[in-house]
Amino acid sequence: MAYLRLIAVTLLLVICSSAAVADVTARHAWIRLLPGSLPAAGYLELDNNGADSVQLVAVQSTRFGAIELHLSSEQNGIASMRRVNSLEIPAGKTVALKPGGYHLMLFRPADDLKPGGQVPVTLKFSDGSHLPVNFLLRDASGQ
């Protein structure tokens, strides 16, 4: 009887996990590591293959203490950066998180992160879906 319950729970988890996969796919995901405990920056391209617009609303990884979505801009020769609560990914479109624009700020990196490695990051969307993405770790120069 316990075996049948285990199978039922496993099937339920598989069904729920499948339903939680986003219509969004990720490409070219990488993180620029900085020395010591300085925040890192994350970049990637997000393709919305769905019929509806979706918002990126949260980002999590066990390898960082906190992750925020930020927007860099320049006005009158002055560069600035601000936190934003979400990023719209229109249906059928690609949105790039890149240097000088939208990007992820990754605070309190784990001590053992090194260029050439990878870290798992989960992107969460306004429709309740989520997308696990492996980010390549690069040095401060982006190499």
C-alpha cells in the first residue's frame, strides 16, 4: 500500500513539475564574477514561445544570498542602475539581459564559485511557471 502511495505522489509531482515549465526558453546564460564578495552580474536571452506575454518576477539560486533584477541606464552622461520588480517578455519575442541594460544582480556569492564553472538559477514568472537555467561563470572581463 505504501508503494502505491509513493507511485501516486511521484506521478503527481511529475505532472505538477511539467505544468510549471515556462513557455520561455533561455540562451547564452552567463554570470560575470567579481573579486571577493562583490556582487556578480547575470546575463541571458529569454525567448517567449507562448501566445501570451509573461513577466519575469523572481530569480533564485542556492549559490547566492539574494538575486535582484536591475536596469542600467545613462542620462546626460551619468550612468545609473536601479532595481526593478519585473521584466515583461512579450509573446513571440526575445528579451536580452545584457551589460548596460536589464541584468541580474547576484549578491553574496558562495565562496567556491570560479570562472569556468556553472551554477543553477531558477527564473520565476508571473503565470506561476518557472525555468531552471544553468549559468556559465566568467571572470570580471567576461571571459
